[in-house]
Amino acid sequence: MRLGYLYSRYPVLSQTFCDAEMLELERREDEIILGSLYPPKTALRHEYLKKLRAPIRYAPPSRELDALARKAKRAGRWPSALVAQHEKKYGAEYKAALRARNALFFVELFEGARVRHFHVHFANRAAHTAMFVKAVSGIPFSMTAHGQDFMSDLGNDELLRELCASAEFVGAETDFSRDLLAARCPESRSKIFRVYNGIDLSRFPRRDMLLHVPGRAEARPSKIRFLSVGRLVPFKGFDILIDACAELQKTRNKFRLRNYWRRRLARGTGGAREPAEFGRTNSFCRRAIAKLRAGGVARLRCFCPGFRARRSWGERCFPTVIAEAMATGKPVVSTTVAGIPELVANGENGLLVSPRDARALANAMEQLARDENLRGDFGRAGRLRIEQKLRSRKQSSRCLSASSRLPKGVPNDERGQGGSAAPSGDAS
């Protein structure tokens, strides 16, 4: 099978789920025709890119796009009606003419490769461009909406509804985001379904998982290392984690916290801004950096993501780092925000607390610190959950099934149901 992919910007270091999906398709001997509107902003690449066989084709400079537009107008392929309609409905801000010019390049790319279907990750300018690709060529597309893209970045629910209506099917990464999307786009509800971001388990072998030892002294605190990973921005909630650690110190538990944050990159230079630069504009960052300087992780025992998660921010995405931590067999402490409870079952493979509650977080961390058997049980259960739910081969197969057998290929149990935000439980 030959399948096209279109991105707004590719590759993006943090979007390893996109890489894993395409790598799995290539493993199945499917051919990927890969296009991106813009190149990456930095030279840093994930190791996945070394394995990807598909070359990346980027939209050319404006001069070449203008030439393509003139050629299309002479041939009667310029989507003048759709451009005029979108300029009137959405205004100059949404750059309908530019989307159409970019689309012409990808029309030539996909038609030349005889692509019969292409997929877009994120409901953003790439998805908008996909509408014009379809209008010019008739090649159908599908889309995965991830959360932040349709909840805030796109900025126009009417355009979102048009994107979903134009797509053959729409994937959402959690039941939670699927139902939010279906509520915003009720006319497309029947073709919106959930597909989790797959995890390549070959990168996370089963090792270093604690075994359950009957009779082990569970009440004795043991030295424990907590790890937190995320961008150094306020809504990730590292200040809440720091407050929780201050509470935990009062109990005299022996622990060490190590935080890894993804630093922003200076635009246009490719150079990394030092974390201290954040502190000049954000007191939260000054505090976080000062308190997260020391310590190292020799052997990770527990994973803690950020814990602030305002409703306007925290519901936008599903943290891939949680799934990766569970894949390594590490117990997780997280919050009840968005789609996290779909993967982390409180008391079964991890502990969940309310967002912005440092005391509850400290209690959960202390519970794990005092019970080595519990850490081991949660770690093994978390790994099993990933094997059952998020194996990349399984998730890629579901996308292929949907794209090859629409509309019958979209499982009923994973479509948006009646606007309810209730998750579909163990539907896999």
C-alpha cells in the first residue's frame, strides 16, 4: 500500500508518535510518500529519523509556488471558488491563497507517486492545505486531531467542522479528546474515532522491574528516585511538584528528584537558550531552576509528570512520556486530567491525584516511597497496559483498516457517541 503523509512541520523532536506510526507502516512494507509545509526549526533529530526510509519533500519557495499557481490557472486547476470562499469566511489570517499554492506542490507529489489516500497529523495549516489538495486532485485525506491543535491553535470552530467534514475519517488520541471533538463537530461524529498514539515496545525491553517479594517490610521507607520530564513552562506544574517534595521532606523520607525539561530553541539561530533566560520573565522558572539543579538518577524507580494542568491548557494533549514510563515498567504518579485516566488506572498501575494539589501529590509519592512491592506491582501492571493498549503495530493496523474500508472500517465502539464525554473503558 502506498500512503501519503502531510505535516505542517516535520520532523518535530517531541512528536515521536508520528515517527513511530510511519516506521511501523514501513515495517509492514507499506510505502510512505512524505511531505511537509515547512522544515524543522533546529538541526536536532530523534534517532527514529535514521530508520525512516521515506524522503521528506518540503514546499518550495514563494517564487516556485507562484509558478505552480500560474500553471494551474492556465490548466483550469486553480481552486478559485474555494479560495474565495475561505477568504470571505475566515479572513486573510487563514491565508487561503497560500494554502492553495502549497497544495499544488503536494498535488504534483502525490499524483506523481500515484497516492490514493494521504493522512494529516494535527488539525492545523497542514489539514487546511489538505482540503485544497483534495479540491484540486480529488485525492481523499484523513486526519488525526491531537488536542491542542483543535482546542486552541486552529482558532476557528467553523473551519474545524469543515476540516472534519472534508476528511474521510478523523482520529483522536484519547476517548476524552474524541468526545470533545465530536461535540464541536457533531455532523462528523460518525467518522471520528479514537486511536491511541502507539509505542514501539522494542525500544523499551522488559527489564529492571521490581519483583513482588512476600513478607518484605513494606512500612520501612527506602531511598527512592523520582523523575519528571516536560517543558519548562508554568502549566506543566513543576512548582506543584516542588511543593510536594517540600511536604515529603517533612516526613523525612529519603528521596531524590531529577527533572528533565525540554529547553526552547532560539528562533533563527538554532542555538539553545539557557534555562536561566526563562527566569528573567517568569518567577516560576527562577524557582524551579534553583530547586532542580542538584541530583542524578542512577536507577529510576518512579515517574512523575507535571501537575498544574489548568483546564484551558492541560486538556489539550495526552502525555507520551507517561506511556513511555509505563512501557519501562515504572510506576506513575499523575493527575486526573483529560485522557490520563484512560491509561493510568488509579490503584492498579499508578496513582492519580487532583491537579494543583501538592499535599495529595506528596501523599501519593510517600505511598510509593514506603512500599517497594507496590512500586513493583504498579510497574508490571503498567507495562502490561501498554502491551495491551498502545502497541504501535496494533494502532497502525487500526489506521490502515479505517482508511482501506471506510465507512465500514471505523469501529462503532470508538466513534463519538451522543456527545457524551464518558470514555469507552476497555475498548482497544
